[in-house]
Amino acid sequence: MRSTFRRSGLAAAFLLPSVLAAIAQTSPGTSLAAQFDSHLSAADQSAWMKLMASEPNQVGSPHDKANAEWLLARYKEWGWDAHIETFQVLYPTPVAEMLEMAATDDAPAFTATLQEPPIPGDTSATAKDYALPAYVAYQGDGDVTAPLIYVNYGMPDDYKRLAEMGVDVKGKIVIVRYGKGWRGLKPKLAQEHGAVGCLIYSDPADDGYAVNGVYPNGPMRPPGGIQRGSVTDMTLFPGDPLTPGIAATKNAKRLTRETSPAILKIPTLPISYADATVFLKTLTGQPVPSAWRGGLPITYRAGPGNRAVHLMVQSEWSLKPAYDVIAMLKGAQYPDQWVIRGNHFDGWVFGASDPLSGQVAQMDEARALGALVKSGWRPKRTIVYASWDAEEPALLGSTEWVEAHAAELQKKAVLYLNSDGNSRGFLGVGGSEDLRHFASQVADAIPDPQTKVSVGARARAAIRVEAAGPGAREAIKAQAKDAADPAKDLPIDPLGSGSDYSGFLQHLGIATLDIGYGGEGTSGGVYHSRYDTWEHHTRFVDPGLVYGKVLAQTAGRLVIGAADADLPLNTPDTFAAAVGEYLKEVKKLADDRRKAATERAVLLKAGVFALAADPTKSHADPEELKTVPDFDFAPLDTALVRLQASAAAYDTAVAAHGAALDAGKRRQLLALLQSIGQTLLVDQGLPFRDWYKNVITAPGRFTGYGAKTLPGVREAIEEDRFDDAVRYIGITAGALNAYSARLDQAVALLNG
């Protein structure tokens, strides 16, 4: 599901002795690491990808089940204790679709092409199974005819701008381009503004010929390419939309399609930019702002159009099986402590880049770990490898497994390590802020195959170059300062959504890392299309799967390091530093919005918007902004000071006494830190979405995949919910104090 990403982060101070020992054991040149690497094969990864991506493998397809059974057989062959765990999830599939304009005196009838043409020599032309047509899961079936309105990326500010232009989408069908926000927000916001239907297309300015050559001559989306996807409201909760918070087992109590808040109500279809051109050409009205203009050879206008559009979608809404393949290597010393590694294997059509490039790397790791066990090595902790099904529709497979095993996972899970699609380029890491040092040490031990420096050094260089570019964000500039300092660790990002880590981190509070390579290979042009094939991936994304092998090396070292560490992986000072930065950002947000409201009020009172508007065009003044109060951040300030002190005391105590702990106290310390992330959960969850319980990071309500840090406070300020902001200042401070209290327990244990 996830596309190319950038990671960011904050500083760490030192390396715990136990983690140092675990990483040293698995650094290049040591026997265990050399043995592990000797079993990795980029050629085998390529062959596995070719097999798994040979037919469409969306949920419910024959090849999806065949891949699950193939994965199960491989895990068993390599010595793992493996099984398939099946869940029954709602997954709609298209029965009938129509998108057309009737003939007029001036123009012939037009019917959109809702399937991509095959490309000779590509899997898209040789596969035998049915390819899923243009479709987005969990849209609302319907049959509507209405005028068309162009709404740019369809984000909240776009609707505000339309209102200022005097354009109303109520009762209309909107056409919106992919980008700037998660796909599911586009029809959701259209629905909330009164639209009766939604069309989504990929503009060539974003992922087509304006960027590079189009497939098969280049990596980008051809004119007939279509981006499928899911539009369930995952900002409320991921997983099966009929069973929020509980596992979708056969006899689970379910909502109905009509009562599920995550399923949309208006018909929605994705279309190609070839077809979008025809519809956009019919729009009349004033030209749109310059930032709204894409790469098509037309004049972009808001509309409405001079021809009515007929949109019809009919789906089959039954439960489908999701096959999670779960494999275990039992730990020798701490069998009830689990290190979990996951990547999904279902795609929207063939899914070579997304997700199989990550899945075949994970399989390479599983084979290598199995070989190490056969040669005599035993991990201290139990290692669990999970090949998730049904991620693409709404993180279904992983979320249902997390909900089914929630109590056990909160008791046993030490780390969840995730990956998704992978490509040539730079290492990206996101996750729990107190794992930054652990991740950075591993990154510094992996050689980059193109430059021969470490992948950590190359990632630092990329951050610094981005920060030096024109218009660089302040956050990137701050990251670059850390990246330039060799005494500080590689920055990592907070996590939002878009892949299988959500249930672990944001619902259960389990320590999480999400890793992958990218930035040089190009998969975005065929993202979620029929052309995401083995042929495209091996030509344009990661030739020879060189970085597939590097991903396996990176994940393998993280898994072994976590499985064999004698002391906790956490460095709480990095978490404290991150929270300090997040709090600065939230305070600045409040100040900036307060200033903006004052300035807007002055301009409205002076009538300057009307005077500056073009008298020949429709115009409405922008809305008045609410006055932002002066928030009392003292509870958070106090909690941060305590957190910093507790983290420093823990760092000192573990450095002084950690290595000398007897077995009993070591187990107690490991137990205290294993579940420390759960102190950051609150029972009531976040406003409007109680499934998300982590008060430090969550996907944004209006960003989708993008992370919001201190979300209860930040989003309340952004959305003018000032009472909620005050309430969550206190709630978040309470969670931070609970984290500090856990550290204080650990310090008391360490100091004896």
C-alpha cells in the first residue's frame, strides 16, 4: 500500500552495552553475519517475484490463495513452525461499472475505458487470470447523472478555494487528481461537501510523461494507466470495516455495510488520464488557480461542465478469506518474548513492486535464519515471521491478527519490524522514537552496493542535500543538522499509516520499526496498476533486485539483534528529545494560527479581498478564522521535564549496572521496558476515532498516510476544537508521566 517515503528523526546519545554486543555479533565480517549473508540471493528473490507476480493476486483471487500456500510450504521447508490463519473479511468486488457522457448536437457519446490495455512482452499481456478493472474498494455503489466539477487534489483547502470562486459541488460529480493526501480522503470530503459521485485520476504532471518516459519506454504511468486502491475511512480504524476492534472470525458480531462508518456512500471510480482529458475538456467556467493546473494539454477549469456525466458502480459485497501465513522459530532463553517481522503479499493486480519486492526479501531472510538454526544457532527470543494477506484493502490481515491476539502480543511482543515495497536508493526508517539508536547502529553496519559507504551514511547525505534545496521544509533542515553530526544517530520518522505497522504501534503500543529502500528506482508510475509487474520492477525499480538483498541484510540484522540482545533495545533519551521537538511544533502551530486569525480579521474588515478580486469573475471572501486562545501548555512542559530527567537517570543506571544484572533482575528489566510503549496508550483513544490509542503518533484525519505527532493536541488546534486541545494537553501529559514512572521503576531495579 505504501509508496515512496522519507524518514526523519531526532538525536540519540549512546549505545547500550547489550545492544552493542548484539549488533557486533551481526556486523559485517563476523561469522554469524557472514553465515546469514551467505544464504541471501538476489537471483532467487527475482525468481520468487516472477512466480508470485505471474497472475493477479488481489484478495479473493485464485493466485492470492496459491501464493499463501506457496509461502507456507517455503517456511516449512526452511525449518519454521508455520501455519495459515484465516479471517473472513468484507471485500467488495466489481460486478458492473459505467462512466459515460451522452451524445449532444456538438459532440458524440463517450464511454470511459475502465480497464488498462495489455503491454506486449509484459506480464499484463501473458497472464491468464482476470485483471481487476478500474475500482476502489469500499466506495458506495450507486447510479448517478450530474454535472462535473474539477476540485484539484480534493483536499480541505481546495474546497475552501472553490467556495471563494463561487463554485458549489453539491449535487455534482467531482473529478479530482491523485496526490497531496490519501486516496480515501478524496471521496470522503466530496461526500461531506454534498457531491453525489467522485472520479479520481492520475495527472501526468504527478506520475506521467511530465516526469519521465511512460511504460514500456520509461517507468511512468502510460495514458491508459489506472491507480486502483481502497477508499475505506482508515482514519477511523483500519481492518475489516464490519468488525472494528475485534477479529473478523467466522462467527464474529458484525456491523452491516450500511451501519459501518468506514464505508463511503457515493459511487467512486479511478480513471486514466487519457479518459480524464475528455471529461476535463467539457468543463466551463473560470480557469483554476495556477497551482491547480496539471500536465494535460488543456485549459484547466473548475466547471461545471456543459455535458452531464453518468456514473454507475455495482459491487458484490460478500466476505472473502484473508490468509495470514505465520511462522515461528522458538527462542532458547526467552521463548515468551517475540520479535515479529512482517510484509504483506496481496496486490491490486500483479503487485511486483508493491508489495512483493518486500515479501521476497523477507522470504530470503527466513531461509537464511532457518539455515542458521540448522547449523546450530538458536535465537534467545522467539522470532515470528508474518506474511500478511489483504493489506491493500485496509490493512485487513495484520489488523485482524493483531485484534485476535491483542492480549498475547501486549504481553510478549518486543519489536514489530515492517516493510512493504522496496526499490533502489536510500534507506528509510520510521517508528518508535526510542528505537532510533538501535536502527542507526544497524544502518551504519550495512554497505551500500552502489557507493560502498554504509547505507546510514548515504541516507544522511540524502537528507542534507534535500535540506539544501530550494524551498526545503524546516523539518528537513532540522533533520539535516542531526544527519551532519557523526555523534548523532540517523534521523527516523514518526509513523502515520499506509502499511501493516498500524495495529502494533497505534492500537497496542508495541515498539515498531518500518524500513525500506527507495528514491532512485521508480515504481510510482505504475503504482496500483496493471503494469506493476516483474518486468517493470526489474527494468526500472531495482534491476537484479540488488536492493532486495540489501533490505534482507538490514532486516536480518535488526531481527537477530533484537532476538539476541541481553538488555532492552530502548534508549528513552531519544524519545524525550523527539517529544520535545513535537511540543515545540505544536506551540508554534498555535502561535501561527493565532497570528493568521488576527491578520485575516484585519483584511476582512478592510474589505481588501473584494477590492482585489477580478470584477468579471465570481468571488466570495474567505471565511473568518476563529480566534485561537492562549493555551496553558504547563502540564506538557512539566511532563517533558520529568521525562528528560527519568530518561537521563535510566541511561546512567543501565550503563553502570545493566551488564552486571543477575538473571532474575534482567528478566524484570526486560519486562518493564518490553511494555513501556503501552504507557502511551489511552483508553478513550483519539477524538472521533477511539481505535487509535497512541497519543504520540497517529495518521492524520486529513492526511491519511501522513503522521501527526501529539495528535490529540495538534489536530484539535488545526481543526479549531479548542476544548479538545485543552483536554488532550492533560491526557497526553498523563501518558508521558506514565512512561516516566515506568523508567523510574527500571532505575530503582538497576540501582538495587
